[in-house]
Amino acid sequence: MIFKVTYQESKATNPKREDTKSLYIEAESDVDARALVEKNTPYNIEFVQPLDPAHLAYEQKNPDFALTEFN
């Protein structure tokens, strides 16, 4: 399943809506998606959202859409 993860780039600063970014990741569950991001980045995760097919199709229309893969 594809998940949308919203995050702040730093855990050291106060979160601001204007600085919220997102990435898309494939994982078995939201717990797995969160664990992958926490293991591979210093990001402050705000929310992990599963994308149903309609929502995924909408997100894929964004030219910046790309699945993030960690090695």
C-alpha cells in the first residue's frame, strides 16, 4: 500500500504549517511506513496516511509525485 507521510525536516525547530513537506512510501502498514522514515531520515513525522486508489490517483497528478525508496 502507498502511504503519504507529512513531516518537518528538523526535530529541533517548532513545526510550522508552511514548512510541512510530504513524501510517498510503499509499505505493508502505517507502522512500517513510519518505522522506515524514522530509521532513514532525521524528519519529525506529523502524520502517516494510507492512500486509497482515488486519493492516490489525485496525488499522482502532481508533477512532484515520486515514491521514496530507502536502501
